[in-house]
Amino acid sequence: MKALAFVVIFALFHLISSDSEDVRRLVEERDLLREQVKSLRDEIKLHSSSRDESCDYLQNRIDDLQRTVKAKRDEKDTLKIGIETAKKEMTSLAKCKADKDSTGKYHKSQIRFQGKYHFPVKPIKRAKMEDPETLKSLQEGLPIVITGSNLTSSALRWNIEFLGKELKNQFVRIFVSSNRQFRYHNMKFETTAAYYEWQPPFRIHEGLFQEFIEMTNDFKKADNGSRAYFQYLINELNLTESMDDDFNEFNWNWIHDTVLPATKWGQLKHNLLLVGMNDVSTPVHFDGMENLFSMIYGHKRCILFDPSQYKGLYPFPIHHPHDRQSQVDFDNPNFEMFPRFREVHGYDTILGPGEVLYIPSHWWHYIESERDSMTVSLNFWFYPAWHEKDDQENWKDLVPDAVDQLLVKQEVETLIAESFHPTKVKDVLKEILDKRFDFIEAKRPEKDTVDGE
């Protein structure tokens, strides 16, 4: 009987032990039970003189241990449920934190954009303003997103409601399009006879800024694809005292004391304020200026292509109103007409309030506003380091190779257009090239082949 009791007790104890392995506190209780078992053995020896008494006593003790085992099992199950619940809550909390930024708004992974594109992209490098990598990228002419920037932090209150009050009675130009695209055109070329069939892709309406706000609301309700866009040079706006104070509080010290001495850029040419409806896009183009593109309200997706992508982006001819713009419609690309567009690759980022994107001179860029919000942003356009090239003996050393090649192509095309006629460029180039260099191809040796090929 004693042996059987010991086996039962041992089995029960083993069950408690195995069920408690994952919980440190239960392991400690297991050790306590061991002590109880030892004490029970001693007690059985003391009561061995009376078999019935010993068996009754032993049965009571076994019943106690069984109740203890059940209680521990229940406690462990409850603990497991609590742990699983806590894990789920922690996962939800982590996801919530990941989905929101420091302002409490949704994280960029949740921002929606309409555009879907076939080409591969790499993320644009990101660094804080004080990070040495930031200044290095500016010096090397490579794009970078400057995070935690205080360049325009005083203007972060320039949301749609604020601008609607401050600029309400300003007489401005409003761009209106039947679709979401706003492709820039140079109005000085509109009256030339070079491209007779060309028509402006959007109309310009002159009115009060309040009309712009009303127009955006009307277009949202109509939901017919029409969009309104506003862009204005800061120095052409009659800023209110409040906005003027914000503008003067920009971090101009960083620009004048750090950026300009390190990069050798020329003076600031313009600050351009841009206010757009949701979904609007600026088709891919390049500018001749260095651009610090500051996001103030909402989010924009920015896709950049280095100057060497010229061949696959098919720019309009020089002297065309869309000079410096790509002919490719990113929303509906015609690969039959523009086959090399399949080969392009870019760099992208989603820019949020307080962040600044450096868009180097002559880098192609495509900008798209988010689907669920209007946006406000501000350009800082600087002359590139080689702008005053007539005064610089080593200006060629300041021009990146890819930019230099693009500039040469532009200069050749400009020379022909101005010497003959903008519409004669193709014919003149064909005349220059026709059959004159075929002998080079004819004499070129075949490429070495690898065995088995």
C-alpha cells in the first residue's frame, strides 16, 4: 500500500512539475510540494502502527494534492490566457505606434496614392539636418530627405484653413485641369509658330484665393476628375503680417551659414508656394535650379530619376512649350511610342510635414499628392554652383558628369534651333548623321565569345 501511495504521489507531483515548467513561480511552488511529499512520507511512517488510520490519512493527503494540481492547472491556464492577451495587445499597440507619426497622424505606410508604375525604384536616403550625411549629399548633388528639419517649422500651421483666412482676398492665378495632371508649359513659346497643333493642357483662371478654395470644394463634390492647383512666388504675394513673421522665422541661418558655403550654390532665386487638391500630379520634368522642397501640409510622393535617364524619358524638344518635360504619360504610358521608358529606374520617397527633399539640378522628378488630403509645400530654388560660369575658370569641375552630358545635348539642340528653326532640328541632325558614321560600325570587331556560346 505504501509503495502504491508513493507511486501515486510521485505521479501527481510529476504532473504538477511538468505543467509548471514554463512559469517560474509555479516551479517554486513545485519545490514546496516536494517538501510536502517528504513531510508526508515521514508522517506515514509515524502512522504505520495503524493501517486503517494510515490509509485514511494518506487518502486525505492525496485528495489535497489532487486539488492542488487542479488549482495549479487552472492557474496556469489563466496565466497563459493572460499572457496571450497581453501579447496581442502589445502587438496592436506596436502596430498603432508604427501607423502613426509624431504628430498623431497616420504613418506614411497608410498614405494612399493613385499612381501605379511599372519601373523599379529605390528609397531616397534620409538623414537629420545635423547629420554629416545631409551636407555631404548636398555637396555631391545627390538627393536626400532631410528629416526633423526646422527649415520651415514656423509655417507648419499653413494648412488649408489657415491659408483660406490669410489669403482670402488675394487676387491670384488658379490653374484648372480636366484631369489630375498639371504639366508646366512655358508661356513665352505659346505664340511661336513652331508647334501649331499644341494646346495648353490646363486653363488659368484669375480670381481671389477664396475662389480657389470654393473651386476645390465644388470639384470634390462633382467628382468628375477636374482638379484645381495654386502656385505662386512668395515675393509676388501680399503676405499678411502673420505669414510674413512665419517666413522670416525660417531657418535662414542654416542656409546662409552652412548650406551655401559648403555647396557653392548661387543665391536664392525663388520661393514658390504650392497648394494642390488631392491626387494632383506634376508630370516628370527637370529644372535648372537646386531645389530644397519643403513639405508643410499633407503628403506627396516624389519620384526622382538621375539625368542619365534622359534617353528613356523622351523630353519634348527645346523651344516647345513643354521644354524640360517628358512626353511620357506616367498614368497611361505608350510603350510602343516610347519603348525605352521600360528601362528607366528611379528613387522615391513619401514626404510629410516638416521634411525637406533635396532635388538636385537637372534631376528628373515626378510629384504626386496623396489621395485623401490637399497639400501645401514650398520650393527653395537656388542657382547651381556653375551658374556664373563666365566668372569661373574651373566651372566644368563643378558640373556632375551626367548633368554635363545633358547640358551638351541641350546646347547642340538650341544652337540648331536658333540657327535654322525649332522644327528643323530633326532634319539637320539627320543630315549631319546620315551615312557618315556607318563605316565605324562596319569596322567594329565582333565581341569575343565564351566557349560553348
